[in-house]
Amino acid sequence: MRRRGTRRRSPLRRIISGLLLILVLAAIGIGIDFVRFVDQVGDSYHPLAPKAEGIVALTGGAARIDGALALLAENRAERLLISGVNPSVGRREIASALETKLAGALDPRVDLGHLARDTIGNADEAKIWAEDHNFRSLIVVTSDYHMPRSMVELASAMPKIELIPYAVSNPQLEMDHWWRHAASVRLLLAEYLKYTLARARLVFESPRGLLGSGPSETASATAATSEVLR
């Protein structure tokens, strides 16, 4: 009786096996990249004595503004831009949400930016403000989990300006044991997705100016962004 030879796999099986291998490798790569992202968030991003010409605080919590005002009070920079402020919010409303000792720092060196609605908008708003004041270096103040994406967007908008990250920790994030807390895992995964999409998008973009703005729009935006708190 003749022995049958080894049966060859069908082309469909080979294609499926190849796709499964690609998916497994992609999952491993994403997992490694996510761990690297979490390590970035866990790093301090908190230089002891930062010094720059300007400070940009990205709205999203009173702690960010508190941290930026503390830097301004220490004369770590000449001016501060609070970017992404709701148009209905002014100096009085911001001061009421701050620590009492910092509320007085809302002086004429603090500017409100009402244009930004997201991190891309923050980057464009900060770019206009920095150019208006001829600043070549900025301290960037935002939450620790938001810092990697913020630096990607701001660096793309302002490739010639030195950016110094100054992260404000989020006590609710539980970074020491983030994997044990569902809320921390959800926040990190959501921010990692946004960070990954930002990196992917910028691969196909050159450093940009103000999104969707012509010369006249840029001029009016500059005036609005540079509004000094009175």
C-alpha cells in the first residue's frame, strides 16, 4: 500500500496563517509602545528650575493653572498664556477656582486664549502667542497623562521654539499601580489612542501654521489670543 505524501496547505490557509502572524506581531508592538507611553507619563516631566521666555498652560484642570501661576510668580518666564479658556470665562472666574495664594498672580503678565477647543488648537494658539511676543522658548504646563500628546502637537506647530515640559500630576490616575484601577486604565488607553493618532497624522503633515487661517484670520486670531487680563 502506497503511503500518501504530506498534504500541502491550501493557499487560503497560508493567507489566514500569515494574517494571524501579522496580527500577533502588531499586538505585541502596540503593547510595547503602550508600555513605553505609560513610562513617559510616569516620568516626572518636572524640572526643578525651568527657565524660558514664556509659559503656556493648557486648560483641563485647576492644578495646571496653579502650577503655571506658581512658575510665573517665581519669575521663571516673562508672560503666561492660559490656552483654551471658555469664551464665557474671565479673570474673576479663573481666580475664584485657584488657590488663594496664587489668585493674586493673575496680573497683566497673564493672557487668556479663547480660540483653542482641543490640543491641536492649543498648539496653534500657543504658536500665535509666541510669535506675537517673539518668544523662542516656552514652558509647557499640562497634566502628566496629556504631556506626550501635547509635546507632539506643539513641537509640530513650533519646530523652531524650545519647549520645556512641566507636568502636573493627576492624583486620580494612581500611576504607581495604574493596572489595578479601571479608571486609570481607561484614561491611559484613551490618551494613548489619541497620542498614537496624533503621531500617525503628523507623519503625513509638514509643520503647520494656524489651521484653516488665511492672513486676515491670523491677524485677528493674534489679537484675540493676546488679550491681556484686565
